[in-house]
Amino acid sequence: MVVSRLRRFEEKNASRRIAVAFIGTVALLVFFALFGLRILIGFSLLIDRIRGGSAALPQQQAVILPPILDPLPEATNSATLDVRGKAAAKMQLILYVNDSEYKKLTVADDGTFENKGIPVQEGTTTISAKAADDKNNISDLSNVLTTVVDRTAPKLVIDAPADNATINDGTHKATVSGMTDEDMKVTINGRIVVVKSDGSFTYSMPLNDGENKLTIIAHDAAGNETKAERKVTYQP
């Protein structure tokens, strides 16, 4: 009877040990499934540090400031343009004309650059640039310059006075009137005349006794001019 009880007691203890071992095994499997990879990575990094190794850091791209281009005229009648500006010294400058690469040049030691004689066609032209170092790091685009190339002379029609006219009305003045294109500047013997929105103008020009020479010029923003001359004689 005593032996039977002792046997049952041992069997229960054995069952408990088996159950505890099974639960412990399952817990270990779950733990390694959840945290094992992290532990292995951490252990690997620890070994690497002990050996003097270090994780490679990604290279950072150098920051290059974009060039600054000097202003160009809003309009020109020239067949070429000269471009100047500033950038980091000794950098390579990439110059663009109408968004296409035109030329590469080296920035001077004082941070300035210049490119003369860029050929341009009639119409709108844009100029821009980028800077690059010897490791092919490239800056953002510079300020973009826009200029209009115009080689067409403005219209100029003189309605009055007639050439070689004689004036003796006692005013000592001649009425000069005519027509030009919109947004033109008109001068008569260097005096600026108001041009209306439709291109017409009228000006009372003071006269000296005797023969007077009147030079009327229409100027556009690109520097084109059209000239007309009139001789007027004033008789008191």
C-alpha cells in the first residue's frame, strides 16, 4: 500500500517535470521567434565594435551654391551677348543658352566668370548656369536671365511740318506730329515727346528766326532707331 502511494507520487512529479519542461521549451521558442533576430544583430554589432570595426556611414553629397548671373538688358539689337557673374572659385561653370548646354568654363580665383560673344538669334533668349566640382557634384540652377533680341527699326511717319516749310504766324513754334509703333520713345532735337497709346504724337517745337533743322528720332527698347529730318524757316 505504501509502495503504491509512493509510486503514484513519483509519477505525478514526473508528469509535472514533463509539463514544466514542455512549457519552458515553448516559451523559449516564442522568445527567440520574437526577439532572436534582434539579439543576433546586437550581438554581431557588439563583436564588430570589440574588433574595432564601425558601421559604414553613407556619404553626404556636397552642397554647392548656384552661380549668380549679372543682369542683361531687357532687349537688345546685338548679334551677341556677354554674360558675367559670380560663383565659387575654381568651380566648373556650365552655361546654358535657351535651356541647352552652351559651354563649360572655369571660375576664376576671385569667384568671377565671363563669357563674351554668345551668338543669339532674334526673339527671346534665356541664359542660365550651374556650378560643378571635381567630384561631379552639381549646384541648383542659377537665376534665369531673359532678353529679347530685336533688330527691326521702329516705324516713323511725320505728318507735319512739311520739309522746307516756312512759318510766319508769330508763334515762333512749329507743330510736329506723326506716328510710330506702340511703346516707342520719340525725341525732337533731343527733347522727349509724349507718345500716345496708339503711337501718335504731337509737339510744339520752339523755332529760331531763319532756318531751323528738326531731327525726329523714334527709339525702341532694343536700341533700334528710325530718324527723320525737316528743315523749317521761321520768318518773323
